Amino acid sequence: MKRILYILSYFAAINTMVAQQTPAAQANQSLLITGATLHLGDGTMIENGQVGMANGKIVEVGPVGNPMQNYDQTLSAEGKHLYPGFIAANSTVGMVEIDAIRPTNDLNEIGTYLPNIRTIIAYNAESKVVESLRPNGILTAQIVPTRGRIAGSSSIVQLDAWNWEDAAVKTDEGIHLYWPRTYRRGNATKGEDPLVYDQKKYEKVVEELDDYLSQSKVYAASSTPKHLPYSALKGVFDGTQKVYLHAKEKRQIIDGITLLMKHNVQNIVLVGGDDAHLTIDLLKSNEIPVIVSRPHRLPNTEDEDVKMPFKLAKILMDAGLILTIDVSGRMERMNTRNLPFYAGTFAAYGVPKESAVRMITLDAAKILGIDDQLGSLEVGKDATLFISEGDALDMRTNQLTKAFIQGREISLETHQTKLWKRYMEKYSRE
């Protein structure tokens, strides 16, 4: 018995050391933050402003002056910057903990057409990766499925929760369609080029997708026996769910939008869109927003401007498109914490600084359909915001001192900050 108790105590101790920070308790006091530079999230800012919050909501925003009500607490943020919480779109945080350990990977679904798959029920609110995002100001994320032609539905979560039920901000808000590539990798042993365009295979896959959407649309309008995959697409056809079209090349974008509109799907969002600048007229005429590929990547083709990944957001924004930033790519879960610095890179290549902030706040919220709750410092919205020592889009000055989700002050400690403090102390002794 003693041995069993020792073993249980050991694992309890290990769990305590590796567990995520305990989620913050419900806010029960009102708070006024004064003196900060307010970045409202809508492209504007207020020097020397104040924000009041109570019961988890923002109750006043404006220049420093007489408060509109009495507050339980007042916090001076003079010389600092106050932002709405940043929103990560097209993310897989909380879905995979360690890539090399399959039991921690909840993305590996089997099949081609999986619209009934829901990411929200697999989301791990206690992921180590999740807690590493908050010190950079990322307080909300869209969790997406990535396997299959039609991969399933995504949901929006706030990043300080006990479980997925507590984390959920908006569930099953969109279906993700991964458009087929127009080429395959060439076989070098057969003397093929690195990229081989396979027209017949491409057309066959598009035809299968067309048939599947047709069958799903017929089912959605009928009273036939329950069919989970078909019924999961009902919201796509009645407009209550978005369709996130994952496409990079010009032909993919055009063919994908054309097919969806053939089936009267109107609520479309383009994800990736590396060639979006070549299809601007199509995107504008159909009011399709873009979750644009992150700038820290290589060009897609040999003859493309080497700096096009950095310039793309400016081109699309000047055309009047609504944008946010796609965090997917190499080491995407860990690199999601770099979201504000992706926005900062776009700012360095022509996007106005406050417009770059808007890309990952209000515009992200609009694209994801949560702008009534999040995305800007606005009366009536959730008090999800943070205070930074300086410019939050610059990795040198993105140093958070306070962060709040729905009015709850959350911890900014992570396993990374603990290690940093530990080794800073070690080397300070030498």
C-alpha cells in the first residue's frame, strides 16, 4: 500500500510541475486602466487613454478624464500600450502536443470527406503550447481540422480555460475545404521535372468534390435518414456556416470559388491565397476576405519576387480586401506565438502600423464572425485585452505586464518563463 501511495504521490508531483497555469477566477471587481496609449483595434489609437471594465465587459473607452462610474480598482499604465487581445486564425494549437508521439496528435483523421469532424471536442485547453501564446498577447484562437478534402468544422476558443467547454467562444463556425493541388511531385528516377502538372487527376478530384457537394445539398433539403457527413454541410448551404477555402495557386483560387458559387455557397473565406494578388477582381466582386499566408516563408515559384510574401498584405489591403494572418506552416503550433511579429513584418513592408494591429484584432474577429464580442476596445465587448511595455508588434518591446480574458486577469507565467528565470539566476551568479 505504501508503495502505491509513493507512486501516486510521484505522479501527482510530476503533474503539478508540468501542468498549465490554473485558469483565472471569475472577475468580481471593476477596474479602470489609465494613462496608456490605446490601440483600439479598428485602425485608430488614443494617446493617454483610459479603459474601464466590469463584469467581464468593457464599460468605457476614451481619453483620460472623469470616469463614468466608480471602480473598485484603478491601475496606472502610464507610458505603456493597451491592445485588444490578438486573434490567431487557422491554428492547430491544442490539437497536437508532441509531434513524435502519436497519442498526443488529434489531427490524424482517416478519410477524404469528413465534414462531421469537430475540432472543439478534441481541443486540449491544458496544452503547453497554448500557455506559451499568452505572453505575446494572443488570447483567442481559431482551431481548425487539417485532414481530408473536406476536413470538418473549426471553433473559436479563448486561451485560459479548464476544458474545451469553458474555452469555447463560438463552436462549429465554419467548414474547411482543402482544394486539390494542380500538380504532383515528379519522379526523378523517371527523368520527370520536380513538379508535374497532372490535368486528368486534378479534374477527376474536382469532379468528385462537385458530386459530393451536390449530394450533400440534396440531402440538406430532404428528410432522408440521418447521414452525419451530409447533414454536417447543411449550414454551408443555408449560410449559417462559413466555408474556408484553402488554396494557394491562382487556378486553385478561381476553380474553388467558381465551384462553391455554383452550389450557391456565398459565405466564403480564402485561406492562404499566395496568388491572391492575381485574383483581386474575383475576390472583391464576391466580397471574399483572405486569411493571408504568413510572411516568414519562401516564394512559391522560382520566378516570383523574393519579397512577395512580405508585400502581399499591402497589395491586398490597398485593393480593399479584409485580411488577417494565417499562422499555419512549418512548426505552426509553436510559431503561432509569432503572430504579432508577422503583423509587424507586414507593417515593415507598407501596411500602416495600426492597420497591421487591426489585421490580428478587429479584422480577424470580423472574418471569424466574433466581432460582436472581440477584436476591439469597444464598450459592450468582452474585456479581453493586454498591457505591453511597448509596441506589441516588435519582439523587442512586446513585453506584457498584464493580460485579461473576459475581465479575468490571467497568468503570464509558462514553462518557458520559468526556465528563463531559472537560468538567468544561474548565470547571474557567475
